[in-house]
Amino acid sequence: DKPIQKDIEEAEALFTQAIQLQPNLGLAWRNRAAMRIFLKKYKEALVDLEACEKLEPTEPMVYFYRGVALADNTDKRAALQAFYKALELDEKHKFSYEEMGNLHKKTKQYSQAISSYEKAQIANGKQNKIYNGLMEYRKALVFAEQQDEKRAFSALKKARRLDAFKDKRVYQDLLKAKEFSKMRYKKPFRRFVSSVTKGKKENKFLTLELRWFRMRA
């Protein structure tokens, strides 16, 4: 759920061992890259992904992880190219749209961020209701950062209807997100927080599909 650095370093070492035993195992290269992104070893992660691309040139996750590494290392243009490549291979790769939205938000390109989150919802369809709720929550953060309280509340209410706040990490993020700082002490926001506080909290995102990057932004 929330691995500590020691856990991630151990996982990195085990993937290294797997690579030594079977150098053509693309999944090991890919997963070691993911661990190195966690550890902020971006150059090493990108080297791993180069090796993985030779083994798995049509695997969208190779380009997705490359985009994440490049975005975290503030190379926006190259990150977007990597996400677009992932989407060429799988037009329903919702996580690429999601990370593109996060990247646009960081660079204050708000309309592009909203559009990316909406594309992630379309790609998801009705597979996972809570995922669509998470994208509504992401949109609420964008609107709040623009001080558009009306649209922020509308997105928050949609996120609630889609059960996003049943995941305790989304709920905890709501309590501390800096984007809501100007709304936080107003009655409507306090009532909203109170309404979602009463609900049962779970770890709905702890699935193979949703993996480690669920609450990265």
C-alpha cells in the first residue's frame, strides 16, 4: 500500500537479480524502472526502459513509465511524446491520459488538464466506477486551483457519487490538498467534508489494475 524506501530498494535488488538470471525478461526491466522512479533514479529508470523497449516494443507500459520518469524529471515535451506513444499502442490506456492531465496541471495548462482527465474517463468507460470518481476529484483540484469554486464543488459531488472518497487515500488527500486552501473554512466545503467523513473507508485502489501510481499527483 505505502511501501517505505527500504521495501522499494529491496524490490529493486530482486528485479536486478531476476534480470541477471534472465536478461530477456522484459517485465523485470520494466518493474525495476518503476522502482527506480519511486527512488527518483530517473536516469537509471530510463536506461532500464530502453532495454525493455528492445524486448517489448509494443508494450504501452514501457512508454507510460518513460513518460512518468521524464515528467518527474521536468522534461515535459519528451514526457508527452512518451504518453502519446503509449496511446498509439493502446488508445484506451487511461493511465497515460491521467498522467498527461497531472503534467498539464503542474504547468498550469488547466483546460488541457481537464481534457486529459475526461479522456481517461472515456477510456475507462464503466470498468471501474471509483476510477472515474478519482478523475472527477482530479478535476476538482484543477478548478479549485483556478478559484472556480462552483465547478470545483460540482466535480467533488460527482466524485462522491462515484464513491471516490471511500478510498481512504483520496479522502486523506481531500483533507490536506493545498488547492482547497481558500475554500477549506467555508461552510459548504466543511459540510461536504463532513458528509464524506461519515462513510466507510477502504483501499479500493489496491488492485493489479490500479497499482502504485494511483495517488501520485
